[in-house]
Amino acid sequence: MIQHRSLDIRSSPVVSLAVALCLAHGVAAEAQLGRIGGVVKRAQQIQDLRITDQEEQQIGAAVSERVRQRYGVVQDAALHRYVTLVGTAVAQAAGKTGVPWQFIVLDTDAVNAFATPGGFVHITRGALALLQDEAEMAGVLGHEVIHITEKHSIRAIQKNKSIQIGANETLSGHAALLNSVVENVYLDIIEKGFGRSEEHESDEKGIVAANAVGYTPQGLHRFMVRLQDRYKDAKEKRGLFASHPEMKDRLDRLTKQIATQKLSGTATLADRYRKHVSYTPVALSAIAVVEGGAAGLAGSTVKPAEKKDAAKKEEEPKKRGFGLGRLNPIGGGEQKSTQVAASGGTRGVDPERDARGGTTARLVAVKVSALEIAAFKKEGGLIGS
């Protein structure tokens, strides 16, 4: 008598189909189980998409290139060195080693920041203009660093059932699929951002990392209060953290965390920040935007006075995306809309997201040594110098 394995064939439509085919053709019981076992093994293999560190770098580099082409890069080596020193110090405190960090200043008045897999952290000169001290920048960079160290984009890709492949296969072996992943990650960080749980995790672990360097944990909180004031008249969420959880909830959580964990860093370093960053914030109403929205090129723009016409279209029924946008958008801890808008016109113009960018996408090569980071910390009276 054959001992049947504890296999619930009802749980998988693939397995159920295999059983039906076996029975229909009168296959022997042992052969049936063998075939079912093979189907189950294959079903288990495609549950998780394996992404190697090298593939993560490929994805991140390709998405970063798209972001840089969209917004341009500030061609200022001294500024990039300063941002890199702060960002690297915080990234090291985050506890993950072996990530080749690159901190990139985007050439746009918009207040925004983007993290792409593999260690690429982007912050706009508009965001630098709105920040008031080094601790605030450390808080923002720390938030983006955690998105990378916790592999939020990578985990979202792996959860996307529309892009699963065999466990013994690699993403690099599927050029078209790799390009689709890059496109989806790009659209996701530009259009929607991460889910609620990922954003809370980045807030919480980001301020811990900044505090470990000696920065006040209040830096991110102060900046978020300023953002809240910047968007107080907006009818929908804007710019940096636009798709994140409600601001009041995040501020309350940070306040509670700082008190509960007794985070006691004190450094703000406002004078050093002003020495390296001299940008002036640009009001939302004064930002020129790209006609094609986030999907457009940096050539044509819409003047602030023309935004009213685009804003009217927000009231019209939105069109569903097409092409790669029809894939299930990669997402995080909360369900997101499957809609990917085709242009700024179909979804309304967001001055922060759709702002005009610079024309040069070239990376500014900056390398900082361990000795330089230690000296930088010592100069600012930070921890670990």
C-alpha cells in the first residue's frame, strides 16, 4: 500500500492541474506522485526571485542613470565631497559594510531625495536649500540609506509575482526582464515611493544611525516640520516624502522613539553646513516644471502661471498606464495603486516631482578615505573621530 505524502494539492492550481492530467491518462500512482513532486518543486523554486549583489548594483546604477538624466547633476566636486562625507559617516553607522556608496546632488529646485539599490543616494539642491544644518541633512540621508541597507526596492521586486523566474536562474540572464525591473523601480521611486512599513523603518533606523555619529536625532523631525509648513496649502501630498505616511503620525512616532530610546546626540553643525551649502529655497509657486511630468525630458517647461491649466486636469478621470506600467508596480508594506500615470497632464503637476532639471547627467566622482572621514568627524566633534 502506498503511503501518501502530506501534500495539500488543493493549495496550488498548478499542482491540481498536474494531478488532473495524471488521472486522465491513467498514470500509475507512483508515477503520479513523482510528477506531482516535480511540479511542486518547480512551484517552490519560483516563489522567490534571487537577486545577486552584482545584479542589485546593475539595477541601482541603471535607475540612478535615469534619475540623473531626468534631473541633472550639480557639477560641484566640493559640494559632493561634503555630502559624501556626511552620508558615508551615517551609512557606516547603519551597520552594513561592503556597499559602494555614492551620494549625488541633483540639479533641480525641487525638494526631493531618492534611494536606488546598490548604494546610490540622490538629494536635490532644492532639498539642500531647505535644510538648515548638518544634522538635518544627516537625518534625510540616513532615511535614504536605510531604504538601501534594508533592501526595500529589492524586496519589493521579489514580491512582484509578475516578474518571477526560476530559483536556479539569474536576472542578468534575462535582458528584457532586467530592463522591465529597472523601469518599474524608476517609476516607483519617482511616482509613488515605498509603503508605510518601509517608510517607518527608514525613519526609525535612519535617526538611530545619525545619532550614533553624534548628530541630534531631532534633525529629521525639524526638517519634516518645515516640509509640513511648505505643503500646508497643497491639496495633495508633494515632493520629498510625498507618498509616505501622514506627517503628523510620523512626527509623533519620532518624538516617542527619541524619548523611549533616549537618543541623545547633540551636534547640529549649522555653521559648517552654511559654509558648504549656500542655496536659497525656491517657493513651490516659483518652480518651473517639465511639461511631460516625471516621464518627460528636461527640455520644455511649464511656467508657474501655467500650472492652473494642468491642475484642472486632476479633476478629470485618470488614464490607465500602458506598456511596462501595466505590470504590477513593485511595492512595499501597503498595497499601492496599479496605475502609472503617463504624464504630468494626466495626473496633475507636482512642482517638486515634475520640476525642471539640469542638462548634465554626468556623475561627479568623489572618493573619501577612512582617514578623511575620521578627520571630518573630529572637526565637527562627532562620535568615532
